[in-house]
Amino acid sequence: MNVRAAGADDLGAIDEFVPAFLQPPYKRGRFLRALRDGEVVVALDGSSVAGFMWLNLFFGHTFVNALAVAPRHRRRGHAGTLLAHAERNALTDRVFTSTNASNAAMHAVLKRYGWRRCGEVDDLDPGDPEVVYVKYPS
């Protein structure tokens, strides 16, 4: 499995499985700027885009802002490959991410790859707290 910088040519493939939270116009615009600015990487399965990850900064640390794997490529290790890429390219001694409390699949992925829950933010999505995770790359 390879990870490489995403480009405009990848947008069609990414759009097939982009999470709903990136669909509103203001969030879509931020995502497109991140793609243009080199903050998005893709995991490849052969020549197919299997998943993507958007990296940016969170209080000066690398932050996995979004991670998604295409349904037909799930359960093949692509999420772990993307998370390992974030760890290898961390700007500091730790990497953060977050997900809604209701996102059981992402909680399972993070647990599988050794991420530790470190906090919670209420009222971003009323009734569904944002759970923050951290990983100290080895």
C-alpha cells in the first residue's frame, strides 16, 4: 500500500466516499484549499484511490482532520497505513485526531492502531460530543 500527496486529479475518486461532514459549501471550500495546498494524501490500492487523509495543525501539532476509506477498500489496512503516514510525518512528538462519540467504526480503528483517548469537546454537534485522541509515534 502506498501513500502519496493528493492532487486535483484525485478529486473524482475521493468524492465517491467523502464524508458527509465535508459536503456543506464552506467545508467543501476548505477541503478544496487543503487539497490544493498539499494537506491531503491518498492511500492507493494498486492504481485506485482507496482512502484519503487531511492533515493540518492543532495547537502546533499534526492533526488528522479527516480520514476516510472507500467502502470497497475497507478492512484491508488502508486506515492504518494513512495513520502511520501521519505518525511518520508528525511535526512534533504527538499526533491528534478526533471523531464524534457516535462514530463506532473510527473509535475501533483508533483503538486498533494504539491511539489513546485524551479529551472531549461538547456542543460542536449537539448531543454527539467530539472525542479527541492522541498518538505518540514510536
